[in-house]
Amino acid sequence: MRVPRWLTGLRARLVLAFVLVTVVGAVAAAWASYGSARGSLVAEAQQRATEDVQRRIGAVAADLTYPPDQEALDRLRVAVGAPVLVTYGSMSSADGADLGLLTGDLRDAVRARSELVLQRVTSQAGPKLLIGTSVVETTVGGVRNPSGIEVFAVRDLLPTQQQIDASAQAAVRTSVLALPLAILLALFTARGVLRPVRELRGTARRLAGGDLDARLRVKGSDELAELSGTFNHMAAELQASVAGLRRMEADARRFVADVSHELRTPLTTLTAVAEVLEAEAERMTEDARESTLLAVEETRKLTRLVEDLIEVSRFDAGAATLRLDDVDVRRAVEDCLRARGWREHVELDTPEEIGAVLDRRRLDVLVANLVGNALRHGRPPVRVRLRADEREVEVAVVDHGPGLPDGGAARVFERFYKADAARTRSEGSGLGLAIAVENARLHGGDIEAGNEPGAGAKFVARLPRFPGAGA
């Protein structure tokens, strides 16, 4: 099962860590307090019980006769209070129902050490404290000797245990109450800790969105402040790099535009001379004629390249504009094919009439570049299919060549892109498809490239039929 993203985020991890630390700390403190209270309560209960037994023994011990008789043992039993067992040799005096809890180890310890011995045991009625002690006889000379009388008392620790249980419940309540408080404190703390991270994220988004002046405020001298300073340094370096690249790009575009315009005038002269030479080519020798026709063809290619470069420079400079007019798309496409002598080589699949509001010249350039590309790089038959609905006009050009290679559809509109890297030269300028897609986008449309099943490459241009009419 996939874990929700918010559960794995930095905020969730901070809150969880803070809650765990707080709860563990609260539980540890509560149980430490409980342990301390438990030890104190048990020690206090034992002390009270032993002092009471010793006081009761001391109240009658001085009046006893030694060696004691049965009556003396009974007096001592009554003074100590049940449950109690008083022994002397083979004689004993007992009272109480819990005397079965007295262990042989306790008796042996009292007999061996002649001193107070304590032992805690658990019964069905609750915890009990076993007290064993030897009664000391004081002689006339003040000498204290064991009298042989042994007293074993059983005292109830249930009230003390109830106090301990109440302390444990208080510790549990404290731990439970610490949880929501820990969560609130964790959320508040995480908010403060993550504020610089949120600011970093927002600034990074602004930077990614093109705002290269976006910077973070550096506050303090901790790790986050160092991160902010590093981010600002990176942003400044990026801004400088982008500015340099933009200057280089602008210089390159300006250079291409300037060179193209400078070449236009001499190329016009060369084209006129080439046409004159072409007209006289039949009167030349064979070698001269071939050279002349080659020069004429290369001059025309150079002219087309310069014209395409000038067109591209207009798009780059943002100077390209639309001159919209009512256009019969079918007739415009037929005129485009006829003007270039392609009508006999291209199949046209179109309704009788498609009216639209477009820039006729740019539509002509778009269709000419798509069809010209199909004729140069595909194989016949080349088909142009026109379709339209209320919102857009679709111009599809399909050939029956080898189609686009893998990955070619994503790059075919790049300037000077060659699908075959081994082909150093082509008949076109290498800018035709780039100019076609720029014209489509200028209208508010686009061109998609792909392969037609059972055929070759397929280019589909979609243009808004009536710009401004809405979706």
C-alpha cells in the first residue's frame, strides 16, 4: 500500500519526532516520579509498622518475667495486636488468620541474628509485611541479652498498595494528557522551523518561473542562514549566466538578421544574372552549360536560405504579425500547390469549401513547407487532407516514405535538424518546418508530427478557424 505523501513529508517527520521525544520524556518523568513515590510509600509504611510493633513490645517487655510463662506470652501477644505469633522455646501464643504467611526463612533469620527482620509477601488479600524480632532482656547491670522470646507480626500493606496504584494511574493520565499537548507544541515548533524552508521553496519557484531577481532574506548565523546565503549566491550566478546567454543569443540573432539583410541586395543581383545565364545556357558548350545551371541552382538555394533566415529573424524579434482575412482554405491550398507546380504530384482530400479567418500568406508558407518536406524526404503518393469543425481547421500532410525515426517527432521542428546525421546537405534550407510551426503558433495553433499507420510521416496543423470567437 502506498503511503500518502503528506505522511512522508518533512513536516510530518518533524511533528512525529517532536511528539515521540515529548511523550517519551513525559512517560519517563511520570514513571520516574511513580517509582520514587512507590519507594517512599513502601518505606514509610514499613517504618510505621515496625515502629508500632517495637513500641508495643517495649511497653510490656520491661514487666515480663524471664523465663516467661504462657501468661507472659499471651500478654505480649495482646499488646502487639493480631495477626501475631509470640514464641518461646516450645511455647507459643498466636492470634490472626494470616499467620500461615510466616516463612521458615523469616524465623531462621530472627533466631540467627536476634534483630528486626522484614519481609514483604503477596497474598490473595493483597500485599503483606512480615515483621520478626527478638525481645531483648535488660539485666540489672544494664546488659542487654536476647530473652529467647520471638515476636512475628503480619501487617496489611493494601492501603499503601492502593496509594501506589493511584500514583500509577496519575502517571498514565499525565502521559496521555501529554500527547495532545505534545502534538500542539510540535505543530507550532514545526511551523517555525519550516518557515525558512517554505520561503526557500517559494523563492525557488519564483526563480524557476523566470524571476531571476528573487532572493532570500538571510537572518541569523545558523545552518539555515548559511543555506539562504548559498542559495542567493547560486541565484546570482545563475542570473549572471542567463544574462550572458541572453546577450549571446541576442547578438547571434542580430548577426543573422543583419547578414541576411545585407545578403539580400547582392543576391537579388545574382538571381537576375543567374536568370540571364540560364536563358543563354542552351547556346553554351556542355561543360559551360552544366556549370551555369549548377550556379543558377545554388544561387536559388542561397536565396531561399536568406529569405528563410530573414523570416526566422522576424519571429525571434517578435516582429511577425498576422494579417487576417476571410480565406477559402481549399482554394488557398490549391493555389499554393499550383504555384509551385505540385498539383499533379499531390492528392488533395478536402470538402467543397472551408471558410476561415486566417493570414493567407502565412497559410501558404505553412502548407508549402509541409508539402515540400514530404516531397523531398518522403515518397509518393503525398496526400493533403483538409478538415474543419466549428472551432478549428485541420491540415494534414501524409507521405509514403520511411517515416520519422524514433525520437524524430520531438525534434523535427528544430532549426537545421537532420534525421540522418550522415546527410551533410539537403535540398531545403533546414528551416522549413521550423517556419511552418512558428506560423501555426502565430495563429494560435500548432503542428503535430508522427507516423501514419500503413504510410510514412504525417504532419497535422491545427489552426483556429475564427480567432476571437471563443472555445
